[in-house]
Amino acid sequence: MDEMIIAILRSSTPLIYVTLAGVLAQRTGIWNLGLEGLMIIGACATVLGIAITGSFLQGFLLAVGLCVAASVLLWFVIERLKANQIIAGLGLTGLGLGGTAFAVEAYMGSQVAVTVSSGAPKAGPVLGAFGVLSIFVLLMPVVVLGLWVLLKCTRFGLQLAACGEHAFAARSVGADPSRIRLIALAAGGVLCAAGGAELATGSLQLFAQNMTAGRGFMAFAAVIFGAGHPVWSTFAALFFAVAGVLGIRVQLTFGDNIPHGLLQTLPYLATILGVWVSGKLRGGAKAATLTEEQSDV
Amino acid sequence: MQIKPAHGSKQVQLTTSRRRFMQGSAGAAMLASGLIPATAGAASGLVALVHTQAAGDAGPVDSMISKLKLLADEQGFQYRTIYAQDPATYETIFRTLGDAGASVVVSTFNEVTEPFQAVAPHYPETKWVQLFGDPMDPPISNVVTVSYDYYLGCYLSGIFGAKVSEAGKIGFIGGISIPPLNADFNALKAGVQSVNPDATVTAAFAGSFQDPAKGQEIATQMFSDGIDYIQTDAAATDFGIIAAANEVEGRMVSALDPAQYSHGPTSVISIVGLDFGVSLYSEVSSALGDAWAGGTHVNTGLGTGVIEFIRSPLYADQGPDDINARSDAAWSAVQAARAAILDGSLTVPFNTEL
């Protein structure tokens, strides 16, 4: 049972951090389809940073710096150049996937998988079997709760939500929607760096091309599934992780009797079902509309 | 999302400008990529490797790139390696290379069969090599296909695994359930049951060849079920499988490439080696020579230097003594089966159904 819980926590934690980044963006009225790109930049930069400096902390700080820079670039393209946010987000994903392959080739001389001897700090023996979990897993509930409090109970959180729902109204009370979106996207960059770092160094200590394998898009789905609420979106991400882990269990248990191809689709079917149920029950995430007021910001 | 209609001329100008900007960017990207050399028409001698899995797998793709570089250095030709991630782009990439006057285009796996069939006849001066592909039907005069009897190596791994496993539980983790990988699993199972009919063999597929985290999740569940020997068949996903094996002593992995030994000195006990690099080196050398015969199919298997079941020397040095002792005892059975396959007295079924 412990191993199952550990597997779910390991699987869900990167997804949850990136989901929270998507929640922040969605609250300000931006559908961030660049999550996949930001996540892989975080994973790659952490591992390359460790390879260069020998320090996890410095590797992670490099990842944070690059993810924030990429998020600011996204903000600039959307807010200043008035680009379509969906296309800009997909462009950022392409930049992340291609850029990390280029970075690895530039640093290593070929497109090898980069392995490092140390990864994210672990909880240690004090947690028994759970001591193999990284600090990112331990901090994850704190971050979720903190974000919920920020959005629910602080002036900034309310301003942030107002930007997404009615930018004109937010401006009328002195909030600057463009500046708030910049802050939200930059904070999302930090969260994506954490998600990428956990994926690459939480238990693996390596970076391989495209290793995010669509997790950024799963996180985007979790934002929709959770209606843009930090806690519900976290549960959505957790649900996807559980579906993935149970999908493996089903393969191992029923693989002799049911086609593997069908079994492998179960987590994705669960995702579609979950999003559909969410849409029915909660109305889904409110559409992030670029209203005329926002477009004119 | 609401899209604001373009009412004024200013808005129209902005849209036009953006389109031009994007077109310009796309053109600049093509030029910057070097896919189309500025001297395209004069690029005779260009050898291109279009790989459909990402490099960095410490396996087939890395091996091919390495051997192509080596051959280019030896023979002095120009080469390109191109990662074709999206199947929708295969045909475009091949046409671009044909237009660029490439002498030889090498690509991998069955997914390029149809693009080859569509493009190769239009570029008769270019020689096309498909590694890990079935024979073309009908044959195309400037295409050579190469297939590998990898499943025979998996059969030997099954014999070995059944003899070194204490639990009598063997696992197989593939990238995607496709016919060749299904055949590898069935051969592994046949090998296991040939020496231990009571042993169980369990298969799982990660759904990707580039997802180490998923590989780790699957392997962890397999190991927690008591499986103690896993044959991998999943390229970069293998890294996660090896990482899971490294967490507890006594877990064994049989991988794909010698480069994986160092990732698990006390867990990667063996490999079913398929040296795509050697194969590419051989086929490109042949294609650049005068005696190249297009429209043919090459089949390689055990005993050719391309496919072998090999024990890890690192594991022999650093692995647990009891497992190494069992490995030593198992090796004679493996060698006997290999000899029987080569002399034709043992036939391993090629079964692609799960």
C-alpha cells in the first residue's frame, strides 16, 4: 500500500505544481498552453544546472530564472504584441521542447540523456518508507493551501480574479490587469520550474528529451476539470495521477485477457469523463474571455 | 474565447503585419535549421538520417548518430541528422531531402513505410534505407529495407531470466504495443517457459518510448508484485525502469544497449543488444558503394554482430555474488539455445499477437 501511495505522490506532484501555474494564469484570463514548454524547461535547466554546478539549489534557481523569463516572454507576446494567447502558448511549448534539445546538444555535444549524481533533497528516514519522497512532494500541500489562501483571502488574489473576470472593473478600482497578469505568469513560471525539477530530479536524476510526455497538457486539462480553483484543480491532477497508476495496475492484472491498447486508453478515458462530469456539475472553468476592455489594455 | 472582430483599418493592418511576420519567421526558421542547404542542388554526397525517436536514448538513435558521424569522418561526406517527431511531417521532410539532392536517406521503423512508398519513386537518384522495416510490397528499386530478428535475443533473455530469477516472476516493459514488440514479449515468454513452465511472465507498455517517469512507475509496481527480472524494450523510457531497479538490491533489468550498463552497475545484468549503429554503418557504406542493390530486403539476426544477448561486465564485477553465480550457471543454457537457433534445430515462433 505504501508503494502505491508513493507512486501516486511521485506521479501527481509535478502535475500539481504545473496545474497551479495554469490556475494562476486562468484566473487572470489567460489560457496558458505553454505549460508543457515551461515544465520541460524547468526539468532540463535543473538537470543541466546540477551537471554544471554540482549543486541542486543552483540548478533549481537556474530553472526558476529560465521559466520566469519564458513566462515573461509569453506575457510580452500576449499583452504587448497582442498575439493570440492559444497560439502564443503553443509556441512557448514548441520553444521549450526544441530549445531544451538544443541546449542539451550544445552542452553535451550530442543529444544524449543527461544524468546527474544528485537530485532533489529527500525527506529522509524520519518518514520511514516515505523518506524517498522529495521536498517538492512535502511542500506541495503547503503550496496548494497557500495559493488557495492567496486567491481567496487577500486583496491581491481578488484583484487577480477580477482581472480575469472583468478587466474594466478591476481597472476602475485601481488594479493594473497587465501588471497583475505579469506577476501571475511569473509566479506560474516558478511553479513550473518546481514541477519540472520534481519530474527530473525527484526520483530519476536525469533529463531525456520530451520527458514531460504531455504532462503540461494534462495539467491544462486539470485546470479545466477543477474549474480554475486551486484545490479542485489539485484534486483533478491527483485524479489523473491515480488514473495513471491504476491504469498500470490494470495492465499488470488483466493484461493477459484484455488488449493492452485498450487498457492504456483507460487513464485518458477517465480524463475525458472527468472533464465532462466537471463541466456538467460545475459548469467547468469560466471561459477566459479576452473582452474588448482587456484587448485594449 | 471571444475574438474581437477586426473593425478598423488599423486592426486589418495589424493582422496583415502579423501574418507577414509569421511567414517571415517560418522562412527564417527553415533557413536557420539548415534543412535546406543554400547549395541544395550541389549537395551530392549528402547522407541524411531521419530518426523518428528522440536522440538521447542511450540506445538505437544515439548509436546510429554516432556511427553516422564516424562514417562521415572516414569517408568525408556531408551528413544531417533530423528528428522527425510528427508523423505528419515525414513525407515533407523526405521530399525536402530529395529536393536537396541527398545521396542516401536513412530512416527508422515501420511508420516511415508509407512516406517512403510515396516519395522514393519520385527521387530515383536518392538511395533510401529503412531500418527496422518489413519488405516493401511491391519492391521499390531505390529502397532497401532492413529487419532484425530481435525477438531471438528476447528468447535468450527469457531463458536467462528464468534461471536467474529467484521468484520465478519475469516482467517485460515495452514502449508501445506494436507487432515487433509484441513478438519480443512472446519470445521472452517462450524462452522463460522453455526452462521453467511454472514461471509467470507479465507485460506492460508505457505508451511512449520517451517517458522515464512512466517507466519508473511501471517497474516499481512490477517489482512490488515480486517480479525480480525485467526485460526492457522502451528506449529512453528504460532510464526510469533502471532507476526503479536501483532502489532495492536484487532487482534485475535486462536492457538494450551497452551504454545502459553504467546507469545500473548492480541492476542492469544483461542486454539484448541491437546495434542499429553497426547496421546503419553497414547499409550506408553499401549504399555509397557501386555494388548497392536497391529493391531488396536485408534480414539480420543472431550471429551477425547486430543482435546479441550479452551479460553486463559491470554487473559481473559489482553485482551480488549469489546472482552472479546463478548467471554463470545459466549461461551454458543460453549458449546452447543460441547455437540451436543458429544451426536451425530450434525455431522460435514470431508471434505478434498478445
